[in-house]
Amino acid sequence: MKHLLTLIACLGFISTAAFAQSTAGVLEMNKLFSKNLKYSTEARNADIQGTVLLSIEIDDQGYPANVKVLEGNPILVEEVQDTYTKVEENWKPAYLGDKAFGQEYLLAVKFRMQEPQKDPRDPFTVTAHAKKKPVTIEDYTERIAESPLDAGLYERRANLYEFQGQKLLAEMDRNQVAFLKDKFLTQIVVVGYGPQYRSL
């Protein structure tokens, strides 16, 4: 019994170590992207936001064989492509984590602007909170048609389906969420600050 417990403990340690190693590879890739990604002044001044989506084919050795841009504003795409080139030059198969070689994966970089917080004591910045219109299933369906690889949209639509008792449709959406999450190497968020921050 003692030997069995020792074996179980060892297997648990090996499993944990393997998970930590695969996670470490993804974190290292994210750090490399974060170090080199910039939110250009041109994009920030023009309030250009959005997601750049790349498709990356991985060869049987774990290295990128081909990369394609699936969507994104041209200015943001240029920044991501420049950064990806630097990442590719330093590529390690460990960046794939526990994902299989010889597959095609997705990489997303989301650029968004940070709005300055308004001072509630300033009467000129206090505005009435307008009631937001509830988001419907039709709204999410329309958004999914525009961004069919956004797992978050499927997840939120699945929640609405489930709330309305449409369990089969909710399950189908969640299956799509699981598929997409498995296909993403990583998703990175780049936050930009507009010129109004200079006076804060």
C-alpha cells in the first residue's frame, strides 16, 4: 500500500511538472509578444481598435511553416506582423504548450483604448447613466457572422440560449467554444492611452 501511494504521488508530481512546463512555454511566448508589441501613436490618435487574427501552420517539428492574416485593421496588422517576425526568429516548440505539432492554430491580438476615469466631483464630467438595451440572440448571431472565430460571442449566446431553455443550441455553441479555445495558441490584449491622458 505504501509503494502504491508513493507511485501515485510520483505520477501526480510528473503530471504537475509537465503542466507547469507547457504553461511556462506559453507564458514565455506571451512575454516576448508583450515586450515587442506597440500601440502606435497613429492608431491611438485615430482611436483605431480591434482584433488582429493570425492563422499559423505548425510543422511536424513544432515550428511555424506558414502564417496568414485572417482579419484586422491594416495599421494594427502591420504592428502585429512586425512583432510576429521577431517572435518567429526566436521560436521554440515549447511555445505550443501541450498542443500537437503538425496542426494549424490561431493567434489573436486585441487592441483597445483605455478611457480616462471621470472625477465624480466634477459636474462637467458627470453624465446620467443611460439604460443599455439588452443584447439579444439575434445581436450575437449578427456579431458571430462578422467575427466567426470569437469564442466569447458563442459563450455569451450559449448563456442566452440556456436561459431561454434552448439547451441543444446552448450545447452546440459551447462545443464551438471548446473547439475554438483548443485552436488558439494565445490571445493577447494591448491597451492604449489617448492624448487626453497627457493632461491628467
